[in-house]
Amino acid sequence: MAVHDSMTAVAEHSMVKATTPFIIAFLIGAVSWMFSSVIDLQNQMTLLADGKFAHLEEKLDALSLQVEKTNTLVTDLRIASSSVRYQTSERAGRDDGTKRLH
């Protein structure tokens, strides 16, 4: 009976009584999260198997080309802007603080 008495003493301890609802709530939440994650992964695998995501790679390639074109355009604009700024500073007879080689 000593084991039964010690188990009863543990169950009646105030810390056990205070933490048990939180532990149970955590376990229920963790199991629910795992279940929903598995269902979500199953749905994604179904979409992949059906070929719903095959067109995304083509869209990414097109977007990367657009990004490269935009980077080139921005670089050209920066070069043009700096040359216009240099020409206007030369016309006004001012130096913008940078040394230029001619």
C-alpha cells in the first residue's frame, strides 16, 4: 500500500493540481496542430500530383527576367542621372565635390 499512498500524495500536491490542466491543454493543442499539418501536407501533395503547381516555375522564370530588365533599367537611369547632374554642374560653373578624369 506504500506505492498507492505515495501516488495519492503526489496527485494531491498543489503543483500537480495547478499544472495538470495546462499540460493537458498543451497536449491537445500539439496533437491538433500535428493533425492539421498532416492534412495540409496531404492537400499540397495532392495538388502537386495533379500538376497544379507546374506553371509556377515558368512564372518564376518570367519574373526573374523582368527583375533583370528592371535592374538594367535602374542602372541606366542612375548613369543618365549622374551624367545630367555632372553636365548641369559644369554649366553652372560649380564643382559637385568629386574629381572627374577627362
